[in-house]
Amino acid sequence: MVFEGTRPFESDTGSGSLQAILTIIDPNLGGSGYLERFAQRLPEVAAAALQHLDHDDCDTACYRCLKSYDNQRHHARLSWPPVTSTLEGLRHDPPEAIALSAQDLHDPRPWREAFEAGVGSPLELRCWTHMQAAGLSPAKQHPIHDPETRRLLTIADFAFPDDQVAVYVDGASIHLGHVLRRDRRIEQRLRGMEPPWTVIRLDRRQIDLHSQEMVDRIRTALGPA
Ligand SMILES: [Zn+2]
């Protein structure tokens, strides 16, 4: 595993963080096959990670999820909410093997493009592109706090904070039970706030096949300009 460095990642609250790029290299000539299996099973790993992170009373990191005695000196930096949308995307978008050619070196993969655009997945990037083309400019990866406890409740994939509209991009129509429960819990909290948030969930079908309807739906939620 090669650590290729970091790049700055600006959140909408202005709090900057760093995103790391890791490259995994199989040193065996011709490959041992482990990397392929690793890649094929990434959706399972992402689903398991999401399950691991589905716990109450934890805003950033605790000993139940990310903290351990060994990583004590990094505790202040540990925070799981920024990665959940990426994991949810990974859960549904298995990695694709691409042929190694000179062109690939200059043609970054969709995930890298998505990260560089400040969104969590290629599907989110396509969603963002449709919204931009329609003149909509939501905040990306927008943190929403519980007004009473001041704790981080959720990071919406996109949000129009002035109109209290939150947009979530689902990787696929099939949800794992526990994720659905957590999503519903968060939706209920958002809808119960004063003033209430409007929550819009979008799936691949809506984004890729019915983008005009998708934009109309968001416009309706935003109300008259
Ligand atoms: Zn925790």
C-alpha cells in the first residue's frame, strides 16, 4: 500500500480537511489475484463498514467505531461522517477493472473526478452536473446539526440551506435494512425540525434517466425564487 499524499478538501462550513490517496500494489509478477478479489469484495467491505458505523451517540469517533489505544495520537482527527456517502456509493458501485493504457494515465477514473469535484461518488457527480446545467447550485456534502444538541446529525450529499432542502443520492434502490433505518431516523429528525427540512432522495434511475423530472422535483421543493 502506497500513500500518495493528500489534497485539501474544503467543506461548506469552511473547515478544511485532507483527503488521502492510497495505491495498492500487488508485488507478485502477474498478480496473486488478491487485488482482484479485494476489488470485487469492496461493496461487501463498504456495507460492513456502514454497519459498523451505524451506532448511537457518536458524532465523530468513539472506541466503539474508530478509536483504539493504538491510534490514540490521531484521535482528534478521526471522524466517520464525511466518509459515509462514499461508502454508500461504493456499496452499490463495484470497482471496474480498466485496461492499462497510456490514455488511462491522463484520463482519471470517475471516482477521482467525483472527489475532485467535492462530491462522494460518480453518481453524485452526475447528479451535480444535471443540477448545475439547470442553474441549481446546492452546497455539497453539507453538514446539518441538531439545533437542540448542536451535534452533527447528518451530512447531506447536497443541500440548499436557505430553503432547508436536503438531497441524498442513493447508490441503488436496494437498501440494507440497518442503513434504511438510520436514513429514516435522520429524515424524521430533519422533517421534525423547526422550520422543517424537505428531504429529497434520488436514485440512479432518476439521475441517469429522468434528470428533468429530478430537477423539477428539486425546484418544486425550493419553491418560488
Ligand atoms: Zn463511534
